[in-house]
Amino acid sequence: MMHSASESDVTEIDNSRHATWFFQRLAASLEKYIGNIVEGLAAILVVAEVIILFAGVISRYAFHKPIVAADEISAILFLWLSMLGAVIAFRRRNHMRMMAVVNKVSKSRERILNAVATAAAIAFCVMLLTPALHYAMDEQIILTPALEISAMWRAIALPIGVGLMAILGICHLLREEHYAATCIAVSLTLSVMLGFYLISPALPQLGNYNLLIFFVGFVAVTVASGIPIAFCFGLATFGYLSLSTTVPLEVVVGTMDEGMSHLILLSVPLFVFLGLLIEMTGMAKSMVAFLASLVGHVRGGLSYVLVGAMYLISGISGAKAADMAAVAPVLFPEMRERGAKPGDLVALLAATGAQTESIPPSLVLITIGSVTGVSIAALFTGGLLPAVLLGSMLCIVVWYRYRNEDLSHVRKATGKTILKTLLIASPSLALPFIIRAAVVEGVATATEVSTIGIVYSIIVGLLIYRKFDWSRIPSMLVETASLSGAILLIIGAATGMAWSLTQSGFAHELASLMANLPGGRVTFLIVSMFAFIVLGSVLEGIPAIVLFGPLLFPIARQMGVHEVHYSMIVILAMGIGLFAPPFGVGYYAACAISKINPVEGMKPIVGYLLALIVGLLIVVAVPWISIGFL
């Protein structure tokens, strides 16, 4: 009898393992199938947006016959690109997370926190799905002006996107080999949701204390737990509105749609793609080679080259990850050969990332223009000189640190070599000036100008540098969609959160508090500076701007602060926070690109950060640096 029972147990275990294996294979196949379709569609949409916008520029500027429906078609495709990009980012785990806590716990707890991040994202998508469907159905009666088609065809991207993310999240949990972690994560998520539901009858009586519960406490805990920031914002907003107010949830879906659908934000994926193009075509390498021929022979010369190269390349791509990925692989091997320590390399790379946040066409500049109404052209002009000042402060630190560098083995480039590298780099060096001139002279809008850069880079790569790897284009298009989707979903979720804060009366209370600070304008600017350093570290630049830009910019105007001057303070402060360890996500991105342990750069970056803060205080004190050339 015991022998028979043992065989039965073994058979039961085998059946359980077989069932587990079957569900894992099924989930993996479904995830791959959905992923391949979404990636293909997203890549096509990126190409379509480039073609439509560039055709619009040519038609309007060259033939004086604008394509009436171009903006409308671009807007429709853009929401689809945003949502499909968010799906790709979700599948690839590319949504922005704060990993400081997750990286410090044990492996078993890390698995639980990662599973919680997935379960929480699924919960958000499931909660959003029904209101998003209702919102799309409500849009059915609205006809677009030029094409005269139902606006539902654009809005339906929202429920389809969140639905696909929910499916992919479930597939990921089913594929997870450590089922104990998955069960704990799902139980924790459901328990938190149940707990909030049980106390919901008491929440409406708490009034604005709910803001502290959801938008401070809940967001802080979820962000620290490693849940992607976009989903933290979304969960907090939906929890606040559904449990403590009577606002229809379709309203917040519409607000998210509005936040993600500003046509100026279409430049986000296009500039990201442009950044990948200049690295692939060798344009970035040619610029770095020219700078190295000029100052590579002096003490700390390649560090100066790094500062200058990041300045130039930031004037093309607008995406810091693309900038760092273009510069670091070119410079770091030679810098190591000259004796530079890995920690100092990654510290300076991260510091230049913070320094160049105000250089057009920075994605944060574009976001500020989108959510506050500040002129994009004015921001593009005002951002150049502050970055020069901060770069100069970094160069002072470089000079001090490398004043005793041994350069006995380094040869100074001859005039002939410098002239040759200049000739090779001239097509690349021309691109930042072409982009800026096209915007300032009215040839193209800030959205369209990226397509001019893309077409120019393709021509230069094919005909001049003869370095154009067609096989990399599909993966670059998918990477563009993924990064853009992650950014735009944050903007959408943060817009909904900002709307909720505004409707609660918090904006008025904040305005009164900031306006009545002792010391007036000076105190306001300094408090704003340090506040955005903290916000940039915890939330990153774009979500922080979307949340607090609409609240603080009107106060700055009331106090007589020029909006471009205030924009530069905010952008540079957030850049410092973004690239400052231990919380700054940008710092860890620099470490990942450099393949250097984050611990090694912690000490060296302190001097660079202090130099950046001193430079920022000078920008605060001297408005002319930001507005002198407007």
C-alpha cells in the first residue's frame, strides 16, 4: 500500500511539473508573439512619422503648399506610437524605476520586489482598461477636422495599449520560475488594494489629507519599492479619485491623453532616433576625434574633450542616454590607457550629462515648453550659455585633478592632423547649427526639425562617411519606440496626477506658500533650485516638470522672474539631481553605459557635483546668462 501511495505521489508531482512547464511555454510563446507584432508596428510608425513630418516641411517651405492633414495624421499615429512603445518598454523592463532599494536587498527579496512591480503594473492596467474603453467610445462622435474620421480611431490606442501590457504582465508572472515570489507579490498587491477598499468609506471625510496619503505616502513607498514611476503615479491618481472623490475616471483618462498627445512631444521619439543615427553613422566619433586633436595633448585633455563632445552631441540628439552611449565608447579606452581611474571616468560622464540638460534639443526643454507654454525657440536659445558656464566649472575641477598627469608618451597633433580631422568632422559639426537655425529661422517647428536632422544624418552616413549599417535600423527603431513609450507614459500619468492636485486646491495653497516665503524672489529661486534637485533625483526630470511646472511657473511670473531664466534653473537643478547618486537614475545609466561599478564613481563625482551647484548658483544670481541673447 505504501509503495502504491509513493508512486501516486510521484505521478502527481510529474503532472504538476508538466502543467507548470506547459503554462510557462504557453506564456513565453504568447509574449513573444505579441512582442514581435507590437515591435514591428511601432517601427513602422516611427518611419511613418519621419516621412509625414519631413514631407510637411518640404511641401510648406519649398513649394509653399502645406499638407493640411499632416499634423492630424501625425497626432493620430503619435498616440499609437506612444502606447505601443509603452508596451515594448513594459516587455523589455525599460520603464523608469528607482532601483536604489531593490539593488541593496537579498536576491530572494529582489525577486519579490520585481514581481510586485509587475503585479502592481497589471493592477494599474486592469483599473485603467474600462475607463479607457469608455473614453474611446465617447470619442466616437467627434470627427477630426481635416480627415473627418472618428476620433475613436486615435483614442482606442489607450485601451489596446494598457490591455496588451496587462497580458504581457500576466505572461511574465506565469513564466517566473520562482513561484513563491510571484505568489507573495500577488498576495501583497491584492492585500494593499483590499485594505484601501475597506477604508474607503472614511477617506472622503479626510479632505486634503488624502493628498498626503496617496501622493506622498503611497507614491514614496511604491517608488522606493521599485515599481515603475509611471505606474506609481497612475495607481496613486486612480486610488485618490476613485476612493476619495466622485470624479468619473474617464476624466483622468482624458487628462492622460491630453498630456501624452501634445504634438511638440512627437520630437521625443524623433530626437531619440536621431541620437542613435549619429552614433551608428560615425558622426559622433568624428566630432570626438577633432576635439581630441585640439586638446588631447594637454593635462586632462581627454576629459576636456569629454565635456566638449557631450556639449556638441547634446545639441543633436536631446536624449542623454544616446549622448553618453555615443561618447563613452570612443573616449574611455584611450583615457584608461593614460591612467584615468574608472570611477573618475563615470563620474565625469554623469556630471556632463547633468551639465548638458539645457542644450537644445533637450527632451526636458521640449517638455517644459509643452506643459508651461514657454516659447520653444526662446528655450533653445537660452539653454546654450548656462551649459557653457557649468561646463567651465567642470573643467576647473578637471584641471585641478589632472594637473600632475604624465603625458610624456602623448604626442601633440600636428596642424595637418588637426586640419584633416576638422575636415572629416565638419559635416557632423554642422548638424547642431542646422537644427538650431531651422527652428530660429522658421523653416521647421521644434517637432519637425528632428526630421531634417534624421535625413541629413542618413545622407552624411551614406555618402560621406560611408558607414551605414542597414541591419541595425530595425533594432534602432524599436529601441526608439521603447524609450519614447516609457517617457510618454510617465508624462501621461504625471499629467493626470498634476490635474488631480490642481483640482484639490493644492496648487492654490502651494502658490500662497511659495509667494509668501521670506526673502521674496531670491528665496523662491533658491528653494526652487534645491527642490528640483531633490525631485530630479527621486522622480527624474520629465515627470517632475509635468507635475510641478504648471504649479510653480505661474508663481515665478508673479514674482517677476523671466520664464526662460526660471526654466534654466529648473532644468539644470533637475539634471544635477538626476545624475547624483545614490538615487539619481541618470548616474546608474552612465555606469551601465560605461560598464563601471557604481560604487567606484561615488567619491569622484562629489567634486563635480559641487562645481555644478556653484555654477547653478551663478545662473540663479545672473539672469543675463539665461536671457541675454533672447
